[in-house]
Amino acid sequence: MSTGGIIRNGRKNTIRFGEVESMSGAHYRLVIGNKNTSSWSLRPWLLMRRLAIEFDEIRINLRDPEYAEQIKAHSPAGKVPVLWAGDLMVWDSLAILEYLADKHPDLGIWPSDMTARAIARCISAEMHSGFQPLREACPMSILSTSRHQDEFPDPVAANIRRVVAIWMETRKRFGKSGRFLFSKFSAADAMYAPVASRLKTYVPELAAYGDDGTAKAYIDTLFGMPEMTEWANGAQAEMSLT
Ligand SMILES: N[C@@H](CCC(=O)N[C@@H](CS)C(=O)NCC(=O)O)C(=O)O
């Protein structure tokens, strides 16, 4: 593993895996995988960038044959993402979002209304523990736009219909005063951003899965975020390295 140096405040053209990209004075360190494909990594990264929570970024190349050893240097769980807050290690994307919500109650990481918050947690947990057929059939590849498929096996199609229904229902019920699921960007949007990427890459026509235009517009909202562009640019920069 390249232990590398520290890149200060870097949004550099040249990037390396295994290096620490540092924001001066950042309290957190976020260990992530490849930006093109590491869907779990995108969730906390997007939330932290969007809400301007500063962090040092450590990238592990999951295509390196020795990646498992490299992750183990950061987490015995052997998975990314991992958040280091001082000497506290928080592994697992959803646990990281919950920890950040505890640490930064002023940032509105979950919706402030208790009913909305309960639903936000339900749909986030449903994403976190479900949609395996969709995840297996349509791995995230944020830079790919031409993998459209006209048909999917039934379990995958059922997942797509369920995601569309969740987005439509949530937007209609809680999203009237903004463009995100609960109007304002929240942890639920962070959890679904990689799902949006999958649908964008693989599903040409969401109307076939019940969309009345809400799901399509929501994907556009997520991909219109400058932070998503920053992530995709990072993915592009990594491609030359892998
Ligand atoms: N439930 C975990 C899943 C994490 C996960 O599967 N991460 C993948 C990368 S996206 C990983 O580390 N894969 C390496 C491996 O399984 O060896 C979370 O939410 O953080």
C-alpha cells in the first residue's frame, strides 16, 4: 500500500489511492472505495460534502488485489466506508450517518418533524437492508450511461417498482417545499443517491415501473447537485489509475 503523503486542501488533478487528501483542521477521516463503483462510500461522502462537514479522505482501490489488507488497516470489518472521529471508528454507511446526526444536531441530517424522521429512517433502513436483486444485477457505475436494459428479471423489476413508489410517495407527502425526498437534503437522499445512479445507468424508462415523472425528476435533482458532479469527476480521475 502506498502510504503516500498528505495533499492539503486538494482537489488535485493527480490523485493516488492510499493517500490522505486533507482539509486543514478536519476532525474526521473518511475511508472510501473507488468512486465509480463504491456505492456505500458515496452515501456518507455526499452527506458530509453537502453539509460542509470537513473530513480527510482516504481512498482504497478495491480493484487492487491487496485491497482487503489495506481496508483492514482501517477497519477490522473489512469494508468501506469507515469514518474515524478522533480515535473512534464508525464503520457501516448508515451508522456513520446516524453518528453524524448525533454529533451535528444543528445540521438537520434527519428531518426535524418526528413523523417525517420515522419515515426517513424506514426508507433508509429498507434501502440499507434490501434491494439485493437490483444491487446485484445493476452494480453502480456512475460514469456509465449506456447500459440501458429493456427488461429485467422479476425480482429486479419489483425492486425498481418499489424504489419508484418510495420516491413518489415520499416526495408527495414530505417533499412539497423542496426538491429532495423530505424537501431539504437529508440522510435519506444520501442513502438513495447510489440507487438513483443505478436507475440512471440501467433503466431507460421509469414510467414502465410506475413513475409519473416524480422519480425521473428526483434523479435529475440528485445529479444536479454539485457534490455529485465532484464525486463523478473524482471517479473519472481515478479511472486512469485503475
Ligand atoms: N453494510 C455496509 C456495506 C459496505 C460494503 O459492502 N462496502 C463494499 C464497498 S461499496 C466493500 O467494502 N467491499 C469490499 C469487500 O466486501 O471485500 C455499509 O453500509 O457500509
